[in-house]
Amino acid sequence: MKKLINSTDTILEESLDGFAAAHAGILLLGAERKFVRRRTLKPGKVALISGGGSGHEPLHAGFVGLGMLDAACPGQVFTSPTPDQMIEAAEAVDTGAGVLFIVKNYEGDVMNFTMAAEMAGREVASVVTNDDVAVEKSTYTTGRRGVAGTLIVEKMVGAAAETGTPLAALAALGEEVNRRTRSMGVALLPCTVPAAGRPNFALADNEMEMGVGIHGEPGRRRVPLASADAIAAELLDAILKDLAPGKGSEVLLLVNGFGATPLIELYLMVNAAKRILDGAGVAVARFLTGSYVTSLDMAGVSITVSVLDSKSTKLWDAPVQTAALRWGV
């Protein structure tokens, strides 16, 4: 295993210290590094909190700031944060309008965020994301997995929160955006969890995992390596069948790298995906391309399609200033 680490025991703590130093104008670390919080809170705004296992950076800490999250709770690599992290984050960022948890649909995350909501002693609502169409049930999940579509929920709900939208309406908006969003991914190479020191699954040189999860969970099937056009076609066929956007629909296209996929390949996949969507009569009105919901050093890509209307387009375009996303400010 070749990684830029000092010790597998301190990788998260040292990374968080560097992250907080690099983005000190936007955010700061909570006590004992239990959460990352927005440096400047907006009084009277609903506080948005998310989190999950580390190894998916910039999700979630990279989306803390103006127009997105007020706090993010990082667990150990691929391990859910604990309820006390969410409770302390809520205490730090709730300015009186309540708290909204945005939770990816993994059993550990859902269980711990639910416990935190019950124990927080304040008004808390939750949105659970489950945008992955690959499988109905997988390792660590009951129901579909929450993956890159979580970023879209966090962005649109975060924009609405900045305008003073109340808690119940934000929860309803998050559920609506989640319903209009679908994702699916493919792995070309596995990732290596530092504490394990070896790849978390095996792929032959001529194989790929179609429908892989962001922790390396099995997908739909192990298949021979194919061209980028063929991969995009299979991913989008599954997404469009499930999402069923009408002809003439406008969508946001997110092409997301899993950590070891270069941008030249991601933009090639954007080109392939756009041609397929154009052919289906679906107009790509907004794009986001890059490695935003990663799986350590996994090579591969996910495609996310989110149906837009005038309201959601405005929310997507609204100003954002975080470590990972910045526009309009």
C-alpha cells in the first residue's frame, strides 16, 4: 500500500486539521474534531447538518458554507459518525429555527442520525437520500443507497434555507429533490482502505463492476470492460427507465469521479452522456463535473440525473461558497 499517511490511526485527524487550515475563512473545526461547522452562522436560518464515513471527500465537509451545509460530521473511513457528533453539531449551529439532517441511506447513518434527532432536545427533521438505481438492497442498506445525488439535495435545500424557508418546507423540498434524482456508478479498479492495507474487492484487468456502491459494495454484475459510450449507455438506460423524465425535460447532469479518475475521462463521459440524453429528448440545462462523492482511490465514475424546473434551477444557480463548490459570490 502506497499512501500519503503517517499512521492509519491518525489519518482522519491530520486531514481534518489541514482541511480546516486551508479553508479557515469559510469553516472551523468543532471540539475534538467531532464536526466541521460554518464559521459565520446566519441567525434565524434552519441549520443543515449532514455527515457520514470519511473517504468520500469532499462529501460532506467540503460542502459546509454559504448556500449549503451549516455542519458536517465525519466518521472514520467508511464508518458512520456517532450520535454525539450530530448532537454537538446541532448545539453549535442551531440559531433557533430548527435543524434538518440530510442522511444517506445506509443503515449505520440512518440509525445514528435517528438516535441523534431523538436525543438532541431541539426541533429536528430529516431527509434520507436514496438515489442509486443499481440495486434495491445492498451491503449496509435496506432499500436503495444514497450516493452522489445527496450533493444535489444539499445544494438546493441549502439555497432555500438561506432565504429563510422554514424547517417543514425544507424537509419537503429535500424529499422532492431526492425523488427527482437518480444515480448509478461503475468501478474500473477497487479502492484501498488504509486500515486494511489492501483493495476491498478484486477486479481482473478486463473486468468492471457495474452498479458499484461508494464503499465498494457489489453492484448489478461483474462484466467485461467496455467502451465509455457503452458504459454511459448502460448507466443512463437504468437511470432513465427509473426516473422517466418526460420528453423535453430539462435536467442537471452530474458526472462524478470516484477518486482516481482523471478529468479528461470524466469530460469524455460528459460528452457521451449528453449525446445519449439529447437522443432521448432530454435537455441538459446544467452540468457539474468532477470528483465530489469519492471512494478513496477507486477508479470509476457515477452519473446522476436530476430533473429541473424553474424553482430547482434557481436554487441550483443560487450563490454558494464552500471548499468544494463556489459560484455567484
